[in-house]
Amino acid sequence: MKEAKTQATVNVGIDSLWKCLSKDLHSILPQVTPNFVQNAEVIEGDGSLGSVILFTFGPDVPKMKYQKEKIVELDESSHRIGLQVIEGGHLDLGFTFYKLSFQLTTVSEKQTLVDVMVAYDCETEETGSPSKSTASALACIKCLENHLLSTNAK
């Protein structure tokens, strides 16, 4: 198993960002990143641990049309969520295992540290995909931050 990691600090409190990631991701992500994720829908479960989300990708993701991800980690107390690809997407690109995890840590009342980790295994020699995924995940976090800042400003 290999890993790729990155982190960033965002200017929103941990509770609002956690709600976005853990409860509202499927409804907010297509709004804030329409060229990246055109649609996201919970197709199994209620959005809690074990649920499956179907992501349909937009024009910014030309090599992938869709990806089904299962919530395999969801810890309210430590603000950690993990999504494992179970169909399509990265699995169609030669990966045999692909899991994206977010760990949120309070910096201050209005700042949160976001650690992003991709754990993966692949059949072929390593591709640039895991580092692109961590960069894309951070870009999505920044879009969520902008969304939260703009809705809190209203």
C-alpha cells in the first residue's frame, strides 16, 4: 500500500467544514465544483458510515466519467472521513485500491487544518494520479471554504 499526503489551513471553523464534508458533500460539491463534479448522489444508505455515493464527473476530469465511493471511515469525535473507491474512476485507471481520507483539526475558532491522504495500490507502475488527487481534494476543500465564507457573509 502506498500513500500520498498533503495539508492546508482554511479560514472556516471545524464544525461548518465537517458538516460540509460529512453530511452535505453530495449536495454541495456539484454546486461549488460543477466542472469537476457534475452530480453526486447517495445511492446506498443514508449518508452515514457504509453509505455509497455515486460521483459523476464534469469536463475537468476527462479520463473518468463516474466513480462510486463508499464511506469506510466516519468519526465525528476526531473529524475524520474516509471514502474508498468501489467502482469506476481510479479503479478503471489501473488502481486496485484507492481511498481518500480527510482529517480536520482545529487551529482556532475560524481556522481548520485539513490533512488529505490517498492510500492506494496499483497493478502498473505508479501514475501521477495520487498526487493529482490530493491536489484536487485540496482544490475542492478551498471551494467548500469559499462557499462557507460566502454563505456566512450573507
